[in-house]
Amino acid sequence: MQIRRCFLPMAIVLAAAVAGQSSGGGSDAPSQNGIIQASGFEVVDPEGRVRVALGHRKDGVTLIAMFDANGKAQLSLATRPDGTPIIKLDGNRLVMMPNCVALTGNDGTSVGMTLVPNSIAGISIMDRNKLTRIGMALEADGAASIVVSEENGSPVWRRTSKK
């Protein structure tokens, strides 16, 4: 995460804003209409570890993240550049986005549920290599399918309902 610590600069900005307003020199205050702007913000614990970060990454993602004492993100709220919202709980264990929910176990295996508007709804069970091993889908035309795959991703069993 490319968020800089800005407590000292933020404290200086806040102090200058308060001093400017209390001395009647509000026009010299670094804030406009009570708004303070920064490219990032971090809350640290007494040991200096980042516990909350708010910022905008180079890839265009805007996020708020909360970290445990070991520095692992436990909760993240983000938006992609296209506006897609993302919620992540406990690192990558639960990811929620519009039309998609993915659960990932400690071993890397995952289950994903997807809904593509006017197209398909599906459930995928993936191995730790992110290959779909069992997939179920309901197509827009009403056909249902189940596919079971080998470790290399090759289907070994497939069943599709008639429309």
C-alpha cells in the first residue's frame, strides 16, 4: 500500500488552521471552508504500527483498510477506478463485490458465487491453484450445467440439462 504517514504534516495543517481562525486571519489558513485535503492518512498505535489506512493507490483504487497488530489487513473497503465497490474481510477470506461473493480458506481453496445480469448465475469451487474443479451454472436460456474437472483443469464429467 502506497500511503504515506502524514501525522506531522496533518498536525501542522490543523494547527495552522486553528491558529489562523483564532487570530482572525482565516484567509491565510490552509483549509478552504473547513475542508482539509490529503493524499493519504494513517492511524498508528502507540508502537507506531499502522492500524487504519485511508488513501488512493497508484492503480486507481481508493480504500480504507484496518490492520491487526501484525500488519495484516483484516477489513478493507475499496472502490476500483470504474466505481466497483469491494469489501474484504480477514485478508482474502471473504470478498464481496456486486454480483460476486468469494470465500477463500486458509489453504487457498475457494468457493465463488457469481451472477452476470441477463446472462448466467454460477457457483465455482476452486483449488489452491485457482482452477475451477467443480462448476455449476444456470444459463440465461434456462439450461443448467455441472462440470467436474481434474487437477489440470480438464473436464472429466459434464452434465447439461435440456433447455
